[in-house]
Amino acid sequence: MDARVAVLASGSGTNLQALLDDPVIRPWIALVVSDRPEAYAIERARTAGVPTVVHEKGPRGDDAFGRALVSVLRDHHVDTVVLAGFMRVVGPAFVDAFEGRILNVHPALLPAFPGAHAVADALAHAVKVTGVTVHLVDEEVDHGPIVFQEAIPVRDDDVWDTLEPRVHEVEHRLLPAALRALVEGRLKVEGRRVHVLEMPA
Ligand code: GAR
């Protein structure tokens, strides 16, 4: 099995690290892209010896950002993309260019709490259950066919500092599993529904 995966990350990059730590996935990671030069994800990539690109040009909401990003990824012969805490909208041209090959991890049970503050939003709404979603990306933000979801109970005394680590723990399991399934051709998409096939024994 072969793939050239770009991981896009804006922040600390713990999800990137989970991918780098997976011995099957590590050789697939061809590039790490961040929109923030100071993102710790860039440091993690450098430590792992993975090429990095900082791509911060283009106003928010402008499809030019996504189009420029497509050409960066094409230059590196990337065929698969993981949005691992990438806090910019990639836009329709980008989604079109990598159709069916973009995964996103989100810290809530979508369609609940899309956006950049899902853990805080779950706490603010005092929900009893939140969770993690890994999905294929379509043209809407935090939207597209769902690959995996896992629920996480919210305790009455939870605050961001206690809930967020439990969310991350689940993300670090589900995201590598979803990427392996995508690259190994084990995701069958029928409309909105994704069937995840088991690895043949
Ligand atoms: C993760 O919790 C990810 O689900 C979230 O950003 C965090 C990045 O953490 N993404 C979103 O909220 C997308 N809407 P990390 O930098 O430690 O991987």
C-alpha cells in the first residue's frame, strides 16, 4: 500500500503526532502544511524529518487560498489530505481537487457544534454527551460523510482542561484508523453513508 499524505495543522499538532507515531502511516506522510509559522505542528514535523510548508497567504474565505494550496500539494505529489486541527476553510477548489480523499477530525459529535470551539460549546450547552467525529470533507465546514464517531460522557464537574484531554485521546485513536482505512481502500461511500470494511484476515 502506498500513499502520499499531506497533514494540515494550525496548532499544537497532537493529532499529527498520533499519525507520525503510527508505523504504518508514518511512511505515507509526505508533507506537513500549516497556516501559522509558529504552530508547534511544524516543529513536530521537523523532528520527524517530514518536509514542511507554511502557507498563510490569501484572505479568509477566499478560494484563492485553497487553489494555491492545491498547487503546493500537487508539487509534492500528494494524493490524500488530513485536516488535523487546520483552522482555515480550504474552499471548494481544494475539495474538488482532492475529492473523497480529505479527512477531517472534529472534537464533537457532528452535526452538533461545528466550528473552532466545539469543546467549549459542548460545555457551554451543558450537554451530557459529546465526542469525536472523523469525516470525509465536502464543501461545507465540518461537514461530509462520517467515517467514525465515538461518544464521550461529559461529567458535571468537567471544565475545558478535564474534557479536552479525553477528546484528544479518542481523536488520536480514530484519526489514524480512518486514514488507514481510506488509504487501504476500505472506505465505501454510498451517498452520505460510509461503510468501513475490516482488514482482510
Ligand atoms: C483537535 O481537537 C481537532 O479536532 C480540532 O482542533 C484540535 C487540534 O488539536 N479541530 C477542529 O476544531 C476543526 N473544526 P491538535 O493540534 O493537538 O491536533
